[in-house]
Amino acid sequence: MQTYHRLESLMNLAPGYRREFIVAGRQMLLLQEGDVTALVENRCPHQGFSLVDARIKGGVLTCAAHAVSFSLRSGEVQPGAAFHCSALKVYELIYRGNEVGVYLD
């Protein structure tokens, strides 16, 4: 059964927003870039580095450690990676009233 976990008040979200969360034992990163708000696993699938310092531009997150880029919408690795890397886990955000959260098992 999935459980709803509140993450943040909508009034706190704005371009440039970034905040780490640990929810149900999972390391997550909530961020907003332009009109895209995303919740992703806060570990690069390549070698597990934190994505807190990742660059974000045009809906693409680029790991600061190895420059692998991922779509913020789908988590797919973007063309140009120098090595094989799995997709980044992107969680579906749930909007309830004045807050955003996530459902997890």
C-alpha cells in the first residue's frame, strides 16, 4: 500500500529551489528549474554521487562528478555520455492543496 509523504509548501517553490529529503529510507532531491518541478533520487546512477551540486539547464540535470546528463521529466540519460549509465529515478509529484508530496510503497 502506498503512503503519501508531504515534502514542501508550494509557496516555497521557485526557480532555483533545491532541497534534500530522506523519505522512507530513500535519498531524494526536490528541485525547480524554470517551470519544471522534479523529485529525483539524490544519487547519480553511475557511481552514487549526490546530485545536490548538479547543474540544471533546459530541463536537463548534469551530474557534477562525471558530467552525465539526465532529463528531469523522464530520467533518461541524454546523448553524449562517455560511458553507459542507467536512467535516473524520477518520482511522480502529488499536489494536494498548498503542498507537494509523493506516494511511496
